[in-house]
Amino acid sequence: MKPALAKGTRDFMPQEVQRRQYIIQKLQKNFQLYGFAPIETPAFENLSTLTGKYGEEGDRLIFKILKSGDFLQKLKPEDLSANPNTVAPKISDKALRYDLTVPFARFVVQHQNELNFPFKRYQIQPVWRADRPQKGRFREFYQCDADVVGSESLWQEVELIQLYDAGFSDLGLEVEIHLNNRKILSGLAEVANISEQLIDFTVALDKLDKIGKAAVEEEMLSKGISEEALKILSPIFDISGDFSAQLEQLKPIVANSEIGIKGIEELQFINEQVQALGLKKSSLILNLTLARGLDYYTGAILEVKAKGVEMGSIGGGGRYNDLTGIFGLKNMPGVGVSFGLDRIYLVLEELNLFPDFTSESQKILFTNFGEKEALAAMKVVQKLRNQGIYTELYPEASKMKKQFSYADKGAFTHVAIIGTEEMNEGKLSLKDLKTGEQVSISQEEILEKFKA
Amino acid sequence: MKPALAKGTRDFMPQEVQRRQYIIQKLQKNFQLYGFAPIETPAFENLSTLTGKYGEEGDRLIFKILKSGDFLQKLKPEDLSANPNTVAPKISDKALRYDLTVPFARFVVQHQNELNFPFKRYQIQPVWRADRPQKGRFREFYQCDADVVGSESLWQEVELIQLYDAGFSDLGLEVEIHLNNRKILSGLAEVANISEQLIDFTVALDKLDKIGKAAVEEEMLSKGISEEALKILSPIFDISGDFSAQLEQLKPIVANSEIGIKGIEELQFINEQVQALGLKKSSLILNLTLARGLDYYTGAILEVKAKGVEMGSIGGGGRYNDLTGIFGLKNMPGVGVSFGLDRIYLVLEELNLFPDFTSESQKILFTNFGEKEALAAMKVVQKLRNQGIYTELYPEASKMKKQFSYADKGAFTHVAIIGTEEMNEGKLSLKDLKTGEQVSISQEEILEKFKA
């Protein structure tokens, strides 16, 4: 039997794991500095916790787990020709985590009496989606989320923008943090009398970068948005200048919409504080075309793009009025951001920003000439490990060529040789694999030479 | 809808996650020092990769994932009354990881041309089993495994014992490392002419500690092991002394079994090297009753018990001749150990060995008196974070009582107050929540005072 991975999944080789751990550690450090506490939820939830939360498409993409024991018990002959979605709950009662937000909502409701609100949590765990696999899209991938619940303060948005800046700067990345506000989009739709067509309007607007103004307007018209509405909206394509200048130009356009004005005020507050505090490497950009998550975002909408590389967004988030209403806990506003681990990985790789873990530390291989010599070597190995130095004994007394080949392939920096002579003299030969230089030193000297 | 966890699963609160991360980091550090490289495999594998690898009971306990799309397609009316185990593959083609060993075997076969043998990997990931949940037994739990494949050298066993010692010592734990060898058990069965009853013999022997010699012999008799065989085996109950003394007494008993003698020689080698190298906090104990994993272990069998606490084994492992034969790659011997994260957690908790993460670091909450004061506070917050200090701004300009209550519940060590006066003077009031002492200092002084 030739083994294979399940479709859309990946193995991670040591270097990939180390690089992923590197990203996660940088993010974790910043999550913690910003006051976010780690939580974890189980890989699977009751099916009823997840279904109906991600739309019809989402329900289809949730991986469902077969009931243990006699899962056929509740299945009737007529079910075999029924709609699989209605049959699923009869044979499945659990499902794999589809994102970190719904399990977090469940967590908040369930533990509400143990939490200190406003509660700031971060969570770094895999999620699973039965998407059709394609380049860069997998059925198992990690999400890294930071959310605050229980506070309507716009300082949260300010802090989350700072958190993005801190996290990405720590990884050596310059990013654009795109900011929009659902309230402005609603306001625009309101003044143009197309509130009913908010989604058509934003879906078309979202394509501005790709297809240009003319094509966007054409699409809007084709969706039944009137010429009159387009005339009202048209000035938004011409606003220019920096963040606050753009907001100023936007004000008269939405002047007749209370919610639109509110959206502008919110962005103004956020931008002012962010500018006053300064960002390390990132730029904050007003982006009216940003319309992700309109199903649930009610205020700020965020998206992050890396500079200098062609890649979709490497992060995103926003504010939602009601996180936990679905589970019976009302009035729990929240705001959060997500870091896209897989894409961040690809960006760091493309920009050559990963540190060279192999050159960072010394790796010593001790050769093996047989039982007695190996024990003498092992005594030094042990001391080096106690000093925090990565050290290995070659396990078999194989030919030197084989042992050196293992050292080469394994990216060892040094080979230490203890033969009979060296053993008797309390010495060893140390070969630097980079320079090829070989020296004879005492077993005390090697401990001096290598300190973590 | 009242939300609930799926049966047998857990949420982890921040303190639990931190404590689990603490254990994992200590183990990771030692895995790396000992030359083990991290890999990760997907949460689910093709169903065919997992079925038939864990026995009939195991097959039943594997969580199977429903096919996406029309999973009913292959189901026929007669299947509804058939054995669920034979029907499962028609509606499920994937299953959740049941342990880390079979996926590792699949990994080794699939990536054999990329790996540097002997290949040493560690892997820390959750596994899932449809066991009936009970106290301390969950349907989702982590395994932390370190294995070497491609080497028959007994130095691996020596190193794994050292690894156990190093890992557990780093966690402050004194442990007993119990060692046995499948070959000795086979040898004993051979000299007693009960090779066909090896399992009955070892299952009974395993109960020695709990039920005593008489009851063990009674059980063996009831399983059809003859009086004659018992007479031959009887001396094993009387061996005493240290590890090597016990081996000496065992030698004459298995003298007529080649495999038995081999087993003794192996343990002798391992014990001699371990004694010559010394252990930090652990003791190595010969334990003939240890018979875990006889389905696959072919040499050393290991089990770890924490001293000073009543708890099952907190680690185990052994040597297997053939890891990858099931996937078509022959002659791939291996040896590995596993650390039981959940039980280690419980032991550290019971022995009070977790560091106090909250007292280890300073946590400062800045109060919020409104927009201007908050911005002044935020400027200091930002500088403190840049110094690596955990700092938060209370997000709303709420009553002081509420802000202080948040600080108390959140285990903050200090509250920093910037009101209008302090803001204008470039000062702040710093209250130490432990001593209750409050001082007025400049905003530069607080940066001096708190350095990471």
C-alpha cells in the first residue's frame, strides 16, 4: 500500500515547523504584551454549535464527524434519496472547527462568569474546511486571532492597529493596514437610496483596483443601481490625499446620513490616535472599497497587505456588535484581528526574511568508533547538552565516510572525533565543517569553546 | 440555545494554556538538544491509512469524517442493517489522527528520500479517540513523541533514558524510569514452554504490584499455564538488589533461551552506559512486569512514573523492529518515547511545581479619564510595551472603582493613573497593588523603573 496524504492536507518538515514556530512566537510575544491571554478550544464542537453560523456555503464546507457506535441507527431507507444536508445530523453529531470565532463565542457564553471583561483573548489553532484544494488553499490551516469582547471603546481599534504594526514589524515586514468602516458604506448606500443593494454596491466597489472606475460603475448599473445613485456616489472615486484629507472630502458626501457621519467620526478618532502614537513600519490607509465580512462587521473593517510582494491579504478583522447573541448572551460587542499564518509564511519566504536557524546555532556530531570510545564521547556530549549545545553521538560505529555524510546532510557545524588515542589522552579532534580546519583540543577545552 | 462542549472535550483557560505551554517548551528544548527535529502531520488521514493498525478496538475508536458532498451516494438500503464498521468506508474516507506513530510511519515512507537517516523526530500534536470519557480521560489529548528510525544501536535507548531524565528534571520532577525488554519476556516464556501463552503470562505478571505473587500465579494457572511452567518461572519473583544484580540473577533462569540472553545483554549494556553517564534526578529500574505494547515492541519497553504522587505512567515507549512495513518500506527499525502531557500537568499541579507566571512579570494597567488623558497614557503604554512590559490601557473612561476592579481581577501588579493634572505636569501616579503604596513619578521615571 502506497501511503498518501488526505486531499488538501500537508506534512510539515522540520524547517517548515521551525519557521512556523518562529512566526507564532513573534505573534505570541506581541499578543501577550498587548494584554491578550491565550485560550484553546477543542478541535470538534457539537454539530449544532457550528451549523447555521457560516451561511449555506459554510454549512456545506464543515467537516462532519460520524457518530461513534451504531451511527446507522437513526437512518431510514427514505433518507438515502434525501438531501444529504438534512440527513447529516442523523449520522453525525460533531464537526471540526471551521474558524476560531464561533467556538470563541461559545466559550465566552459558557465561561462568562469566570472572565474579566473586557476580555482579551488570543487563539492560535488549526481550522478545517472542505474547500476544493488549490494552490495556497488547504483543507487544514492555522488561524491566529486576537479579539476583545465587552468593550465599545475605539481605543481597541487603535490598539489592534498597533498590534498589527508591532507583530509585522517584529517579523521584518512593512505592511499597509487598510481601514474602512461599515457605517460609512451604509451611509453611502443611504444617501444614494440603495440601502437595499448594499451588498451589490460593495461587491462591485471592491473590484475598483482590479477593473477600474468605469467597469465598476457598469457592474453597478447591471445590478440595478440607478444612474441617479451613481451620480451621488461618483465623487467617492475622486477623493485623494492623506487619511484625514480623504475623510474631509467624504464628509459632504454622506452629510445627510447619520450613520455615515458616525462612521467618519470613528475613523477620524482612530486615525488621529494612531498618528499621534506613530507606527513602526506600517502605513494606515483609508480604503473605502474594503467590504469584507459585511455579514457580521458593524464598524471598523481591517485588512493587511504586505509591501513589496504580490499576495492577497495577510490579515484582516473588524468590529461586530453582537458576538454571542447566537448563544443567548446579548450585548456583547467585540472587535478582533486575524493573522494569516500561511500567507505570512509565503511572504517571509519570498522576501527572504526568515532567519537562518542552522547558522544561528552550533551543531556538533561526535563520531562513534565503538563502545568504549562512544562512552567517552557520550560523556562530553552530555556536558555540552547541559550547556545548551545541540550535540549528537552517531549511533553506530559505521565507516567514517557514512558518519561524515550524516553530518553534512544534517547541517552540523562541527564533527568531534574521539578515537582510541584521543580517548586515552583525554583529547578530541574537532573539525569545523565550514572552514575544513581541524584542531586537537582537550575535552575541557571544547566545553569552554561552546557555551550557549 | 445553551452552548456546550462536545462530550469528552475541554476548553483551556489562559492559565491552563500557559502551563501547558510551559511543559511543552521544556520538552521542546530538550528534544532539540538531543537532536530531534520537529515535524507535523495533518489532523486527519485517509481512512485506509489508519484502519487495521490499532486492532479491532482501535478501529472502533477512530473518529471517522463524513465524506464531503453527497456522502449517501454509495449507500444501499441493505447497508442500513449491516455492520456499521463495514458500512463506514462507504460514507467516510478520512479519519482523525488516533496516535502519532502511524502518521509518522506514513510520513517516513512518503518522505524517505528527503530524510537523513537515522532520522530523529519529535512531534507534539493532539490525537482523538472515541473512548468513553471519564475522569482524566478525554477524547482529545496531546501526545509528545520522540522517535529515532533507521538505527538498531542501543545508544538510542541510552539517549532516550537521558532525554526522559533531562525533560522531567527540567520540570522539577523526580521520576522512576522502568525498563524491561520484550526479549526477556519471550525468553522466559520460551524456557517455561509457554511461548504460545506470552500474552496471558505477561498480562498476569503485570498485576504483580497490585495483587501479589500468589494471585498472579493463580491467574496464570487459570489461564492454562502449567504448574511445571510456574515452577520454572517462580524464581523471577525473588530476584532483588540493584539493576545489574537483578540481571545476574535472571541470567541462569533464561540461560537456555538465546533470545532471553540477548535481552539480558541489551539491558546490561543500556544500564552500564546510563550508570556511567549518570542521571540528574531519575532512577532507572528493572521492571520485568512491564509489558506494554507487546503487539509492536520488540526490544526495550519503557515506562515512567513520578515519585511522590499517585498517578499512572506519565511516559512510555519502546523499540520496534518494523515501523514502516505496513506501508511497504521494510527494515526500518525504530525506538521512541512519549511524554504524557495531561498527566504531567496533573502531577506538576499536585506537587505545586508550576512557576507562578503572574508574579514572574509586572503587569501595569493605565487608567482612562477620557480622550486626552488616554492618549497621554497610551504614549507611555506604547513605550513600556516596546520595553517588553505587559501593559494595558483601560478602554473606557469608566468609574475608578470599575477600572481598579478590572486590575484586581486581572492580576495586575500596578495601576498607573494619568489625570488632567498629571498629564499637564508630565507625571503619573503609580500604585503598587501588592503593597498599596502610591508614588508620583515622571513619565520618564516609570520607563526607568520597568525594564524587561
